[in-house]
Amino acid sequence: MATESIPIIALIYDFDGTLSPGNMQNFGFIQAIGKNPNDFWKKCMDTALLHEASTILAYMKVMLDEAKEMGLPLTKEAFQKFGAQVELFHGITEWFGLINDYGRSKGVVVEHCINSSGLREIIEGTPIAVEFKKIYACSFFYNTDGIADFPAVAIDFTSKTQFLFKINKGIDSVTDNQAVNRYTLEKERPVPFKRMIYFGDGETDIPCMQLIKQQGGCSIAVYNPDNAQKKATAERLIAEDRVNFVCAANYSKDSELFRVVTDIIAKMKD
């Protein structure tokens, strides 16, 4: 955490569709259970509909069930190996260093956080995991053999907003529900909403993107430049005044996204 005299700007990212072009399970896990992505995600949705269940808890249950059927032990190490296979958008591995350097040149500290309905254990296996101050994401309980056997944290599109308040108040704990609801003076909050930038790719990010936009921060809808439907979704969000900017998910130094974010940081520093 930076000292109080140095402003902190938080960059908060969704994961699937934002930093990666697909759902993280599509890169290794689904192949390991002998399925294809369409069949796997259909089963997840069918399970949710059948039981009137959370779609997040449904996908976590299907992961456990399918792995057990295949005799695949889902240890933390196994998840991290799947994470190493996750495809990332162009430029992302260099992005963090470039943005951090730019922030320092403007006299601010840039902190990066994940706020995802995906799996923390898989994200922790990606090469960019070390760049994040905190990864807020779904996770499992593990039995005495170290095998995942029950959901521990399930984050859907509305519960994502609670983690924005945790970042705002400097609360790292996922479990602590008292501190996040305790009244805190604005001047005592380490990361004001007006110094947050949220990156998301679609409708599941709308509550977070709108909250930050309404509180004076900036929200950016990113889209896969190879997917016309994703681009249309992102453009609709700005047409509906739910986000501040729309950019292709290209994180390289010469991209529109880099120019937009550095311009925002330059304006936020004061």
C-alpha cells in the first residue's frame, strides 16, 4: 500500500473476455475432462435452469462432477496448470509495467486488481497473476487430500460490487463483511471511486461499471477485435451511457486502450 501522500489509482479488471478472449475453462480444463466448450457450458446452463440455481454455483458444481467422473483430481496445482494454458489478449504481459511506469511519471501509484466470476485458482496460474495486488474471484474448499470438493466463494455480477467497496476502503479479506459495511470517512478511504478505472467486456460487468462511472471514476468496455458480436455489445453499453469508453482489447503500447488509460490517469492524478 502506498503512503497517504501518494495518490493511488486502482485499475480493476474482469477476466474472461476482458484479459482473455474466452472463458478460462476453455483453455485446458474442458479438454482434460474430454468435453468441448459448447457441451460443457450447455450442461452448466441446463443445471442452473433445472435447479433454479446460480449460474456461478452451477458451473462450479459441473466442474467438480465432470472431474470426478473422469478421475481427475482438482488440486490447486492442477488448476494452476490450467491457468498456464489460458490465452491472453495481445500486449497484456507488457501492459502492467508500462502503466506502472506511466503512473510513476505522473506521481501516482497504480494498483491492479481482478474482480471476476471465474476461478481464482486458475487465474493464479496465469503468467500475469503476480501483477495483481488482489484477486477477487470464485474459489473452492479443499478436502484433506487437497482436492476441491465444494464452492468456497461464488461471485456473480451483482456481488462483484462489494469488492469495489473493499478496494475503496483498503480491505483485502474476502470473508470480512463487517469492515466493508462500517462507516468510513471519505478522506480515510485509500482508493476513492473517482480514482478507479474498471475494465469489463459485457452485461455481467454493468453493475460495477455503472457504479464506478456514477461515483466519478471511469469504466471501459473492452471487446475482442475479432468478434463482431462482442464489439456490438460494447458499443451498446456506451450508447446506453453505462460506460465512459469503448476500446478493442489490445493492451500494447501503441493501442487505443493504452492512450485512453494514460489520458485518464493524467487527469485523475489531481
